[in-house]
Amino acid sequence: MENENNNLAQTGNFIHSYIQEDLKDNLNKIHTRFPPEPNGYLHIGHAKSICLNFGLADYYGGKCNLRFDDTNPAKEDDEFVRSIKEDIAWLGFDWEDRLYFASSYFEKMYECAVTLIKKGKAFVCDLTGEEIREKRGSLNSPGEESPYRNRSIEENLDLFERMRKGEFKDGEKTLRAKIDMASPNINMRDPVIYRIAHIPHHKTGDKWCIYPMYDFAHPLEDAFEEITHSICTMEFEDHRPLYNWFINELDFKIKPRQIEFAKLNLSNTIMGKRYLRQLVEEGKVDGWDDPRLVTLSGIRRRGYTPEAIRNFCQMVGVSKASSIVDTAQLEYCIREDLKAKVNVVMAVLDPIKVVITNYPEDKEETLVIENNPENENLGSREVTFCRELYIEREDFLEDAPKKFFRLSVGKEVRLKGAYFIMCNEVIKDENGNIIELRCTYDPETKSGSGFTGRKVKGTIHWVSAKHAVKSTVNLYDSLVKMSEDEKELIENENSLVILNNAYIEPSILSANKMDRFQFIRNGYFVADSKHFEKDNLIFNRIVSLKSSFKP
């Protein structure tokens, strides 16, 4: 990857100053980690952390581990492990042989807990979770010590061993660190570090019935792996004193430095795992990879490229200040990435039939059209022109205003790569709906023929009614939208619009799953990775062509 995928690391963010300060001391190389919990699929917010952790390691010639923080068996699954690995590889990053699991350290973590007990720094507590919360105090008042806080070291060791053997029920006892119930930092008020949970683990099975809490496990994992910089999001800033307390009390030689940055928030988006899981489990979306979701698998199925995601993360940058990034910025990045990469084809999503009355019924012409005006290296293709065509319904107005430069009665427009046509007659059904346009063409106005006569201001795309391929097109939007008063996010009823009668030029028949295209004036589209087949053409709109973001 040599400085190719680590753009985020090169943006001069504040984390550099910490790392460079450490490198001046006794540190030779940095070692970072990306530590997801395998309790759901990764989302766009995780992409920022992935780019940052792997990017910084690459930039400074260090290493980055992939480590699964699998300390909560109630919500974890091998499916999530597989998906996370796939997402990281798709983004372009490689953990090489440094794949780790918190569960691999359970025995060492247990020994660390025993060490704290022996030092008089941990005790077994019989209070319920609710009672612990009640005695924790508030920001304005100190907590109250547990009545079990002063148990002897011998009794705590015995009880903790019996907890491991499964002699107690879930919630009956916990192991808590003995720190300071009067600390101004509530996280330091004797936090729980082990709880009982008689739940099989996705890797260790039934071997354990006690599991370490995240705040205890995470610093230990970093220390075991000799991580130099533990980079996490801002909600862990108040946990940093506890992180350092465990590292110092257990006398680790390598003392990781925790650095916090602001997580990524997108407008009109909810990224919480609980929300995403609920949508999936209730069947409100087509799985974790539904293109309306901001999971990385959903974004990938939507048609986004890893290059666009990395560029977006670089553009957003790294800071400590929380902010909401306009989704238009992400959409800008995919447009910029695709505009010179993909073939431009003609697709009519809402068709209206055009009959060219003065064009011979049995005649067909082969026209040559460039594949991408911005990239001549993509070459050209042939399309067939004939008497009956389809155009977009929005490209015709019966009573057009003066500044409408597309097709209308008595006015000319150019068909892309073909001829001028004029509408002479409008055919309607019994309900007054337009079902057909009768037009005439001027054979002297063929594109590329050197015609230098009259000018028209409008050019519209079209497809041959005889040769076009009927397809399904999915138009996706955010699952939620900001309310009119801009005070809350509400469900977007139009998050998915399915068009079953789209017609696309026949060159589309060579498409395979995940092939991307620009449909003229309609946006960028991708062949659906899940349901696309040669006899069932389904295309997802990646993004429209219009952008509200100005870089």
C-alpha cells in the first residue's frame, strides 16, 4: 500500500504531533490497531477509524493489527467477523499476519484480575447492577462504597475462582476494581471489570462463564500486543484515566498512549449498531448490505468505490471537535471518482414512446457514440436507430414554457448522437395520459455528418424501442430525513423507489454484477451484487449527477 491508501494520515492532523513527540523519545516505530466488536457490520464511521489506524502505521513505517474485541458473547457472531474482514480488505488495507481476538487473551486477563486482587486493587461485589448504579453517585456528589469492598484478599480470590467455575448465577456477583468512589471521574468509581454470563462464546464455546468488561479488556489487549498508540473516538476520553490505571497497576513495560478523535457523523443518517440491527432483524431492509444503509457492505452494494471512501475520509479530516458532515460531501467523492472511469450509456427510466412518422418502417441505422466524453481511452460503442424510440417522460412538455429546451409540440430537439426531431402530434389514452408522441426527423441533421445549419439548444437521450433491454432500476435515498422544523430525524417513505419499466440500450447486456455506469442525466448506477442476473437486470442508483456540495 506504500502511501497509497493512507491519505487520511497525511492531512496534518493533530495526532501527528503526539506521534512525532513519542518518536523523538525511545520509540522507534509505531504500532496501532483497529479493534471492532464483532456484534454487527461496520459502517461509514468505522471507515474513518480504519483509514486512520492503518494509514498512520503505514505512513510512519509501523504496523497495524486487526483485533476483534469479542468480550460480549450475547451479541457476537462469526458472521460479523467475516464481514468485518471483508470490509477492511475491500477498503484496501492489509493486517498481514496480525489478526487477534480478545478471547485469545481470556486466560491472561483472568491472571491480571487475580493480580489486582492480590494487590488489594479489586474485590468481588454482591450488589446488583441497579444497586451499583444507585451507589455510583453523580457529577456533583461522590459515590458510596460497596459493603463488600473490604473483603479480604483470600475471600476475594476464592469467590473469583468460584465465579469462574460457574457456582453463581448471572448477575449474582461481579469483580470490581478498587479505586476511588469519590473521584470526580465517575469511570474511576470502582468500575465492574468482570461479570457472570452463562452464554456460549463464538470462539471459546462453554469454557468461560465470566467475561471481562470492555474498559478492563481493551487496555490489556493493547498492552499484550505492544500497541504504542491506542487511537479511539472522543467518548473514550473520560475513560482514559481508567485505561492508564490498569496499565500502570499491572506494570506493563509497553504503555500504550490513548489518543481520542471526533467520530464521523453524517447528515440524515443514523449509524448506531442497535438501530441498524433492529432494521435488519425486523426485516425493514434487505439485510445488512441493503444499499440504503451506511454499513460498508451496504455502501459497497450501492456502488461506492473504496477510493471514494478513502478520499472522503481524507476530505473530512481528523479533529477533536464533533460536527455533522453533509452527506453531499460523500456523494461528491463518488462522483469525482467515477466521472472518468465508467461508460456513459443511454437509459430511459420513465419511458414515453416516440414514433418518427417520416422514418422508413423497415430501416435501421448503426450510430457510433463515445463511451465517455471525459475519457477518450474508453472508446466508443454502436447503437441502433430506428423508427420507434423511447425518451424520458420528463423530456417532453405539451405546453412548454419559453425556457424549456427539450421536446415540445412544434419545437425541435436533438437526439443524442442522432438527428433533430420535432413533435407534431400527441396521442393520449381515455384518461388523458400521454402514451405516444408522433414526430418527424430531419435526415440532414445527423450527428457527425458535418451539418452546420440551424441550431437547437436541447439534446435528449433515447433508446430504440425494438432493441432496448427492459430492466429494473432501484432509486435509493436516506432512510431518514430531517423534519421541516429541523429538530428531529423522521422516516423517509421514499427511501426506495423501484422502477420496473426502465429501458436501457443493448450494450448493457454485457454487464456483470457490480459493473458501474453513468446513465445519461439520470446519475451513476451499478449492477446489483445480490440479485442481478443476465435474465433479471437490476441496477441500483449510486448517486444522482447533481451536487449541492462545493469543495
